[in-house]
Amino acid sequence: MSKLQALIFDVDGTLADTERDGHRVAFNRAFADAGLDWEWSVERYGELLAVTGGKERIHQYLTTDYPEFEPPGDRREWIAGLHKAKTAHYTRLIEENVVPLRPGVKRLLQEARDAGLRLAIATTTTPANVTALLQTALGADSLDWFEVIAAGDIVPAKKPAPDIYHYALQALQLEPEACLVFEDSEAGLQSAKQANLQTVITVNGYTQAQDFAGAALVLDHLGEPSLPFQVLAGPANGATLFDLQLAAYLQTQTP
Ligand code: XBP
Ligand code: MG
């Protein structure tokens, strides 16, 4: 069994609960700016999250809800322009601290850095969104904590395809066995599993009912000393928060 060398983090839903009050609000503000009477409710957005990638999500919404809608000019360019406006709204929302980091995230990142573990990000979201979240929540130099920030369109196929995790492993020059992934969704788990990566899931409001078969551990969050986590599936070895000791224990549990 190879020694754990790197932690790889998903962003949306994992580092912070960004979808309901961040991305969804940003989409709606961009729609309003464009003079569109589209409003993605909390519930409808939960359905739309089945499609990863904001541009792809807008395309899917047009296909299902407005099949007759003909955007002016090239459809792909029009969607890209709308999505660019959404990203501007989203980064502004994040910079206003609308979405805090989830419990245990900052603590685990700090413990990993102190232990000399390498850190990476593997996300579907747009790179600018990652920059805004990290710098706002962890400070200006936090981008340097992550050796690899694999995000958005950097790969041809988004989660649940494994491309983004293959990209991160290639950039880290590490074997899957030396890494541990943190995700929040079934699509994220499928992506990591196809890349043979052991995965810890922290569920959220949008993902709690999804299928996490094959995850090493499923939690409600990573926990804090004053806020023990709840184990939803898998072995936690009596721990009440996720730390490197539990990470090492999980490595002994790999089939
Ligand atoms: C979640 C996604 C992203 C976000 C929106 O990414 O699927 O599409 O919902 O961000 P992950 P964009 O969980 O992999 O971090 O609009 O920039 O795509
Ligand atoms: Mg996610």
C-alpha cells in the first residue's frame, strides 16, 4: 500500500456549498440582465444540476424548456456570452462572502500542508470561480497551496467522465493509490472512481439522496472539534472529524 501523498478536492458542494446561493443566483442575475424571464428556483436548479458545466446546463435548459427559442447569432457563442455574464455575477457573490467554506475544510487543508501533503483541485467549474473562492475564503496566497488546479473546460469531457481526475493525476505525476479525493456528488464520485481514486463524500442539500456506492466514506461534513461529523456510510474508526489519521485508516480499508 503506497503512502498517501496528495489530497484532491472537488470545489462546488465540497469546499463550499456554492450551488443554491451562489451559482443559482448568478445564473438568475445573468438571465435578468439579458432580458430573459428565466428564473431557476431552488428545486428546478436541483434538477438542472444533473448536467455538469454551466454552459452545458444552459443548453440543456433551452432544449427541454424552450426548444423553439432561437438565440441571436451562433447558439454556442450566445450561450458562452450568457455564461460569461453569469461567472461575473458569481465571482462578485463569492467575493461578498455569500458562501462560507464547509466545516473542516480549512482545518484539513492546514493539517495537510503542515504534514507536507500535496494538494490539488479537480472541478467542473470555471477557473475564475475557483480563484474567487480560494482567495476570498483562504487568502490571497492560497492559490499557491494547490499544485494543480484542474478546472472547467481544461478537459474535453466533464464529470462524471474521469477526464478531470486523469488530468490532475498526470499533472501530479502520482498513481491513484497515493491520493485521496473529496467530493460531494454522484457525478463526482463516478468521475473519481473511473480514475481508480479512493473517494470521501461530504453530502449537501442537493446531493444527499444520490447513490454513493463505492465511496470509501460518506459524511455530512468533514467535522470540527466542536462539530462532530455524522457517518452516513463506511468505516470512520470511531473518529468524529476527518483528519490525516482517518485518511491513513481508510487506506488500510481499500479492497
Ligand atoms: C459543479 C458544476 C459546475 C457548477 C457551475 O462543479 O457542475 O458546473 O455547477 O459552475 P464541481 P460553472 O462540483 O465539479 O466543482 O457555471 O462555471 O460550470
Ligand atoms: Mg461538486
